[in-house]
Amino acid sequence: MVGLAGLWAGRSLEIGDAAEMGPGHVPRLLCLSLLVLGGVIALSGLRRPGVRPAGVAWRPLLVVTLAVLAFAAALERLGLVVAVIAAVVIASAATPGARRRETAIAALVLAVAVVLIFITGLGLPVPALPRFDR
């Protein structure tokens, strides 16, 4: 599904050729690779004798999707730190056995790491913390 969504999202990007790659060249290759890899994994799982495909685990699927959407919605308004912490806390609800203390530690460590990598290291123009003067 991700591969198909990526192909659809990048459909207007120019591909170019091997000598002069356009902005859609690498994303299209990655999406096609995802589709092929997913197909190979699915077929190898279906060919096993006596093993039936498991049902869809809806709770993790929906909760993790909600966490990604919350991150995207919070990033510009609330900053990277709050967006990461919110995404981790929401995603922790995907499993009933999630522990609050471990979730809090993971959220804080991930928030610090993401700020160090993307803002400090790569210099991305993303606010780290919320700005209330807007």
C-alpha cells in the first residue's frame, strides 16, 4: 500500500534517465522496490503448506496511523519535540501492555535524538519547540 501511495503521490514528478535523474527517479525506484519486496514476502507466506494468513490486527494499524497523522499535524504548530513525544505516546497505545514509564523515557530519548539529528545536525528549518508569538 505504501508503494502504491508513493507512486501515486509522485506521479507528476519527472523521472529523467540514468544520466540525468529527475526529482521522481529515486522515489519511484524506492516505491517499486517496496512493491516487489512486499509481493515476494506475501507470495512466500502463501506458499507455505498448512499456514493460514492471520487476520488483520486493526488496533495497531489504526493507532500507529493516528500517531503519524498527529505528528504531521503537530509539527509546524507545536514543534518537533512535542510532535515526537505525542506520536510516541499515541503509538504506545497500539499494544495493551505498554508501560507509562518506558513510554515516557522512549519519547524523551527519541525527541532529543531527533532534534540533534534533524535540527542540529542537518540544519532543517523546523521549530524545535512551540512558538506562542504567532
